[in-house]
Amino acid sequence: MKKLLAGCTLAMMAFAPSAFAADSPTVGLVLLHQDIYMSGVVSGVKAQAPDAQVLVENYAGDAGKEARAMENLTARGVDVIITSPLDAQGSVPAIRRAAEAGIPIICFNSCINDEDMKKYVKAFVLSDQGGLGRETGSFAANYLKEKGIDDFKIGVLQCDSFSICRERREGFFGELDKAGITYEIVADQEAYDPDKSVPAAENMLTANPDIKVLWSENDGGTVGLVRGVASAGLEDQISIFGTDISPQLAQYILDGKLLATTGQDGDATGMAAMKLADTILNGGDVGDIIHVVPVKPFTIADKATVQSYIDNAQ
């Protein structure tokens, strides 16, 4: 089988199902939370290794649950653990114990600090996190300039407690800066779950009625922005941009409620992680730790691509 190129960007391609060292390997799959991206990762893992026993643990952003999930999988002696750690430092002890027990660790989406990653992690599969911000930021800059909106106040719903979200922010605002746009961030609040992001968006708009542009760093926050603007009756007055993709967000674009977002490919991420697991369990070398999966923009300027995503997601 063709090995993944180490340290490279992985094309969005279908991988051939793996032939693992064990006839039916047991795979621990530890999820940061449950959303369309994480669901895609689960699907990709299972598609890549249809004969594997995949034990899915969703710790829902809870450090205690994450530690218990890792301990349970370590005690069970799974063949490999694929995980999205919560914290670069706090998640280290559980990962270290698993690695010292002889279980290969593959990170996806997020990982531990660089020093410990080199010690305990075999590979890290991630989306181009900066690209998630850059793609949307580039579209936003061009769109806003064409509309004559080049000096405005912006509100942000963020998830900056995670390093990947900070990379998205740098990418997004970097594109606005590159375009010479003048903006002021007048509201900047952490809210990445729809239950919290909707009221956060509503409060943000109430406190800052002069906001003209909104951006979120993740799926749940983007949903919150769209719903919050709708509940405030400001759909024709505010330009909304987002991050991540789901059928719901895609439909928002088709309906003109969301102007652009950039999505991760969860299925490709899961398949890539399992391909790496195959190489590791068969005694192969995966090369560099980092393996990058490309991201994809979805905008009102290309509704055919948005509709195609919806059709394929059904």
C-alpha cells in the first residue's frame, strides 16, 4: 500500500482499506466533543479499517472525563489510540501512561506540547488551521471591499482556549490586514457551543449596535451568530462569516444568511489517522510527526460547491 508522505499535505482522496497487523485491531478513538467534524472522523476511521473494533470515547471538553477515557483504553490494552487532547499540558500524563504501556498514540485536530509530543506521540493529523481562517478572511476582505465596507466594527465568537482556534484567528485577521481594511474588534467572547453562542451573539449585538461584521472561529459559534442575528432582526444589516462546515451551515449559505465559511474534512482526517496506524502497527516509519489535511472554502460566490456538499452529506 502507498504510504502517506511524511510532513506533507494530504490530498482529499479515498484511501484503500487497511490491512492491519492484527486481524481485528482494537482502536481507541477519543473525541474532544461531538460535532459534524468529529462525526466525520469517526466515519473515516471506520471506513479505513472496516474490520477494526473502534471504541469511541467522547469526553465533551471535560478534563476529568478525558483522563478516565484514556485510562480505560490503556487498561484495556487497545492496539492504538487516536485522540484529540484537550490541553497541551494537562493531557500529557494520560497520554504518557498509554505510550509507556506500549500503545501507539496518534493525535488529530489537537495535540500536546511539542516537547512531549515528540516523546509520546507517533503522528499528528490536523487540518490546516491557519488556512481555515485565511480562506474565510480572504473572501471576507474581497467581499467587504466590493461592498464599500472597509472601515467597520466587528464582533467575534471564539474558542481561543484551544491553540488551533488562535491559529484560525491569526489567519482570518491577517487577511483583513493584508487587504488594508480598517476594523475594530468591539466584542470578543468565547462561545463555541450553540447553546452558549446564540445568547452570546444576542448580547453582543445588544451591547454593540454599531457592529457591521461578525466572525466565529468554529461551527457552533457560527451557528450562534446566524441565529443571534436572525433573532435581532438584523439579517440585512450584518455580514456574517464563519469557520467549519456542516449541512446546517451550508444551508445558511444557500439561504444567504452566512456569506462564507471554510471547512475541515473529518472523513479524510479519520482515514489518514487510520492509514498512519496501519503503517505503525505493521512496523513501518511514518516519517515526520505532522500530517496536514487540506481545508475547503464554501461561499455564496460558489453555491454549486455548497449544494454538492449538502448532497454528499445526505
